[in-house]
Amino acid sequence: MLARLKDQWNAFKRLEPGKRFQTQYRRHRQSKAGKSPVRRVLYAVAGLLSVAVGVVLTFIPGPAVLFFLIAGALFAVQSLWVARALDGGELRARAAAKAIRKRLARHRAAPSHR
């Protein structure tokens, strides 16, 4: 099972940024799992449980962000709206990270005034 998850993660990483979640949404909807009403309910329940665990972990030490990301991914394969929101968020986060890296590089390259 871990090997399968790793393969799925690597395939997800290879998808185009800004389109990853929408591509996953479409692939899931076309698959047998995406057409099963029982599985759709299970995805929703798993997403809600992940959110609940994430909320609890925000108040105690633990990987809360990881559970929020898992919940987002579970909801994204069920909702095109969520998939689009996550794709947009990924692009904004990448742009912000690039700006931060650029600013840090300029700061490190600046001569010291000591």
C-alpha cells in the first residue's frame, strides 16, 4: 500500500503546477472509484476526519498542516471548485516562496555595514 501511495504521489508531483488538483479531480471522476456513491461518501468522511484531527493538532503538538493538506486533497477529488481553489493556492504559494527566496538572496548578497 505504501508503494502505491508513493507512486501516486510521484505521479501527482509530475503534473503541471496550477492544474494538478483539477487533473486529479477529472481522473478520479472517470475512474471506477469516482463513480461509486459509497466511495464518494467515504472520501467525504475521511476528509472531515482529517479536518477534525488537524483542528485538534493545532492546539497540541503535532503535524496539523499535514492533516489539513490531506483533507484538502480528499475534498479536491470530489469537488472541482475545491480543486480549482487548491490549484490557485498552489500558484500563489509558489509565487510567494519565490519572492521570499529572491529577497533572502539579495539580503545575503548585500554588503555588511559593520
